[in-house]
Amino acid sequence: MTLLLPQAPGAEVPEAPAPPPRDRTGAARYLLGCSDAPWIRPSLYALLVLTAVLYIWGLGESGWGNAFYSAAVQAGSESWQAFFYGSSDAANAITVDKTPASLWIMALSVRIFGLSSWSILVPQALLGVATTGLLYATVRRASGPAAGLLAGAVFALTPVAVLMFRFNNPDALLVFLMVAGAYATLRAVESGATKWIVLAGVFVGFAFLAKMLQALLVVPAFGLAYLIGGPPKLGRRIWQLLLALGALVVSAGWYIAIVELVPASARPYIGGSQNNSLLELTLGYNGLGRLNGDETGSVGNAGGNAGGMWGEGGPLRLFESGQGGQISWLLPAALIVLVAGLVITARRSRTDVQRAGLIVWGGWLLVTGLIFSSMQGIFHAYYTVALAPAVGAVVAMGSALLWKHRGNVFAAATLGVAIAVTAWWSYTLLGRSADFLPWLRLPVLVVGLLAAVAVVATYRLAQRLALLVAAVALGATLAGPAAYALQTASEPHTGSIPSAGPSVSGAIGGGPGGGRGGTRGGFPGGGGRTGGGGLPGGGGNAAPPGGTTPGGTAQGGTNGGGRDGGGARGGGMGGLLNAAEVSDEMKALLEQNADQYTWVAAAIGSQSASGYQLATEEPVMAVGGFNGTDPSPTLAQFQQYVADGQIHYFIGGGGFARSGGNGGSSYSSQISEWVAANFTAQTVGNTTVYDLTAPTT
């Protein structure tokens, strides 16, 4: 079929490639007739090796990464019950505020290799390498090996991907499983086999167990692609999609059913919920609350569209200072080539695999991007790692299509515009970090613009010269994100709100303390490199006697700090965002007679507790969960634990329990007040601590 677009004078009209023959054995040999080219395998190996080096190099410098999850990993390596539920401590007081699939992989690694930064973080990095390879395989099936390699390279060099695959948040497993779902969907489009579309549902279901409802954002794209492009008749396609939906529900629902059916007395409290319910956590705090900002127990009503602490929502959110350098380098180009690719493939057969691929990845990009842009609740810049595979795939597939049809005026001009826009946007993003490689901005812009012009004229050039132009254009478009990627890999990242790349002036929306030196924090005084910033006056070292205000927010406290942030750089919300630094004196105190107690200590908030637990490898109760606002334990329960001799020490400071946060529980404040009134404070190192076995009365 001839591409019906305006032609350059004298240009030969290229023929659109015929759809490859169906290969129902699943072999990929038909891929554009070049799957056996000698350069393919070495190029793929090089891509994977370089990705592994980028993601693993210097990984141990990040220590525990997000200590909140590292403590849960340590607990899961000690207790199978803690492993299953994702408990914050091995004595199973409370869980983390996510479903625990990502913790399972890290906890198994720690069981095998012992507790260390490497045993926790290397599995995340390897997931990044696997995601790069799987993305290559998925794009290659639709657009050939060159496009697959380009997709893998764009993904691997996306700064936020480098950040999150070198970190221990749930996003690494989430992204891997969503890409696996895309792969299975396109296999289903190729073959029409029920097993593949059902397997896509299984992958998304297990992705739900990594980060809950965010995994479902890809479902519309997967369903639409198969509904349009699947080989069977419409009725069978609908039936297959219903089976896939059932597989998704079973793959995600088995865990929810077990947790909900187990009596509350026989399992830990579900962190992040106010009613000890995983369903509440799924649909509320981690679900609809992220969209409308109504997140009971969070650090405050975000009010995103009103300019709250998470930044303003809107169509340009992903391009703003807080998110732009993380994900948006090639986002404008992706949108341009997506439209062009759909135009080029519009008149192909219904089952065309390339168009199905554009629907899968383009739908993923548009739906996820629109949801992120409109969220009024908690939003962090690192969430955008979920867009990285879609950006890489769309850019690669769309560019490959336009390059193949560059003899056409429309195709060549569109590709040139995409390159020019990318060069300009890279110039803009690099300008937001004026002290970071200032010499790079102008060359990226000039070379990119020249390459854009040259690409339009490549239909007149010899093949080798055309390839040289393509290589120059590729270098210009990837130079900016590659520089950010290398900078991200060269520095440690810790805390709850990490951020990729160098400092960006004026950035907001990363949440409290999300930035470097106060440039990205949502709060005044926004603290350290990786989430140390917090409320004015937060952080510091030794707390005053009593440890907390009546509301429960730490006034100083050892928990305000952490590795590169917190107390060292402007506060840390009393330990909400970073783990406590534990002195040798404090560690020795907690380890003394530790086997006589269920918990060697209790502390307000999971991040505060995590530092002590990781230092001692003994259970530390996280009173109130992550924010200190969960109603676990109640004051009466805590008093009973103390009366039974189950808790040795109470550590002052920590948490965000001031009046229960955004409608959450104030039990942690009540517990702090009761401890301060009935036990004598002592200072160990820089930490205020109470011996709960020695009351004052």
C-alpha cells in the first residue's frame, strides 16, 4: 500500500512494508528480514552490559537507600510472617504502607547473602537490566532490532530510571512487570493465542502487588491494542479480554483476600490505613486519595491544583522544574512521533503489529501522563519512572517509521521537527542547572538543530552519509539525559523522596524535602540531597526533655537527620523522611539483653524506627506507621505492652503525628505524652531515650 502523503519533488514514493507473516511458533525471525544480522547480538550485549555498569557502579554508596523499606526487608529476612505481610519489624507490629511484592525479592536476597546495602540494592539494579532487555525484545517484535536497541538505550539513560533502579522503592518491580505485560500483549496480537493475553493480565496483577492501583494505568492501552489488533473475531477477542481481566483480578486479589480474611489479632496492623484494612489502603491512601488529595493520615491535604506541597497539577506538570529533568527530555518528541506513526499506519490491516505496538505504548504514555498531571494528592517526581518505558518505545518505534519513510516530505519534516524540539528542550532543561556542565548546552542545541535540517535532506544522501546524520542526531538528543544519568549514578541517594540529576533552582512538587539544598523541597528550609528537608525548625540533634511536643512532632531529635539530608541540611520533619543516625552508645544500649524483649525499642514513625532496627538488627516498633498517624498501637495497647515487659526503650522524637496529621490518629502523641509523664528521660549520644522498665512511680 502506498503512503498517501505529499512527496518531495522527484522523490521516489516508498512502499509501506507489508505486515510480516504470522509466526505462530513465537519465533522472531521475521523481524524486518534482518534478525540474523551479525551486529544485532553484540549490540544487545553491549547495551545490557553498559546498563548493568550504570545501574550497579558505586551502588553501595547509597547505604540503606530508603531505610523504611530496608527495615522491612531486614524483618522479612528474619521472619516468614514479616516476609509475607511486609512488616516493618520482625515482631510484626505494623506493615509498610504498600503491598509487599517488591520486598519479597530483596528479603530473599538478604536471606541468601546477608544484610547489606548490596544485597538490598543489587536486585533492583538487575531488574533494571532485565527491563531494558525485555523492552528491547518487545519493541523489536513490532519494529525491528534497531528500534529495539534505541528503545532500550532511551529507557536505560532516562535519569529517573537510573535513580529508581539504583534504589529500593517498589517502582523497580512495578515497571518490570508492566513491561512484561506489554510484551505479552503484543505476543497476543501476533498470535491471537489466549495464553498470551491472559499472561498479560497475570503480569499486571502481580504489578499491583508491587504498587497497587498504579499498575492498572496500563490496562486501558493493553485492552485497546488487543481489541483492535487481535487476530480472532470480535466476539472471541472480547471473551479473551474478559479472561485476562479475570487473571488480573486473581493475580492481585489472592493476596488481598488472605490479608482481609486473617483475623486482625493474628497478623500485623496494615500500615497506611486507619481501619486496619488492606482494601482501605488500596482504595484510599494509595488509591483515590492520590487523585483527589483526600488522604487520611497523610502529611497534609496536598491540594495539588491549589498549589499545595506537591506542586500544582495541570497539563505542564511533567515539564516543570521538579519533574522536567527526571523524565521529559524526549517527551515532546515522543508525542510528535506517536501522532505521525499512527498516521502512517492508519490504513494498514487491522492486525498490523506496528500499529498495535504504538497503541500499547502510546496509550500507556498518555493515560499515565494525564493521571500524573492531574493528581491532587501526594505526588513525587520519581513516580515518573513509570513513563520511561513508554517514552523509549514510542520514540524508537515512531522514529524508525519516519526514518524508513524519510523520502516522504511529511515523514522527513516530522522527524526533523522532533529532533529540533528535543534539542531546544534539552537546552532549556540544562539551563535549569546552570552550574552543571554549562559547556554542554550550546553544542546540544546547535548540533541538534543542524542534524534536524540534515535529516530532512537525507533522502538525497548516500546510505552511509545518511546513517552518519542519524548517529549525530541520536547523540545530540541523548546527550542531555545521558549527562543527567551519569550524574545520578555518581552520587548516593537516601531517604523517602530521592531525585535524579543535579540541583534545579525553583523546583517544587517533589514533596517535603525532596530536593538538594532546599531547591526542590515543598516546605521552607527544604533540606538535603535526598529528602532531608522538612518543616521549619525540624531536624537538629538532641531533643529536649520530653522528646516531643504534645502533638507528637519532634522538636529536633536525632531522627531529623540522615545521610545527606535532614538535620545536616535544614531539617527533616522529625525523621519522617530519613532514618536516624545511631551512635555506638545507643546501639550498645539497645543490644543489651535484647533477647529478653519482643521489641528492643519503640519510636514514633517508621523512618525513625528503621534506623535503630537496621543498626541493631533487632525489632523496633514503629508507633503510628510511616507518618506516625496510624492508630497502631493505641495508648491502651502500648501501656499493656509496657506492663508485660515487651518493650525496653522509647526513643524520643520522630513522626508527623501533630494532631493526627490530615485526619489521622493522634495515638502516637498520646503515647509520647504518657511516656514523658511516667518515665525519666536520659540522653545517650544525641538521642533522648526512656527506659520503659523503670517508671518514675
